[in-house]
Amino acid sequence: MNEITFGQEYMPIFKELAYMEEEAKALKRKLDAAKAEILKAMEENNIKEVENDFVKITYVPATESWAVDWKAFEFEEPEMYEDIAKKFNKKKFRKAYVRVTPR
């Protein structure tokens, strides 16, 4: 791995990033708790939508979906898995980003 040593001038940015990541996590926890409370109230009262000056909230019911368990398929049918993987393989591109982990 090619590592670059950042100078001391970046320390304030690193400190701010760590602070913002922690704040984002705290806000996410609050947001999740508020949404859970609203979800419970909407389910208990059979409410499908709420709209006011601040928000529009729509109840989206749970759904069920099916997906192929590719790991199990690869284990059970390795030759067939390889043939299918070669035939239907596709390349995905992801945008570069930086990951910040507060300490």
C-alpha cells in the first residue's frame, strides 16, 4: 500500500472529520428512533400518510422478495456456477471516496 504522510496542517481537518462523523452517527440514531416511533403509531392507528407544514410521511408496508443464494449454489453446483458466472458476469464501477472512522 502506498502511504502518504500528511503534514500537521491537516490535523484540524482530521479532527473536524472525526467530530462530524460522531455527530452524524448520533443524528442517525435519533432519526432512527423518531422513525421507529412514527412507524409504530402509524401501524397501531392504520395511518397510511401524514402531511403537514414540516414533513410528508408515507407508510410503506413490509415486503418479501426472493434472491438466489449464490454462495450455496457455488458450493452445491461448482461447475454450473462457474459456467453461469462466466456467461452473466458484469463489471460494476464505484466512484472513489474516502472513509473516515472516528477514534
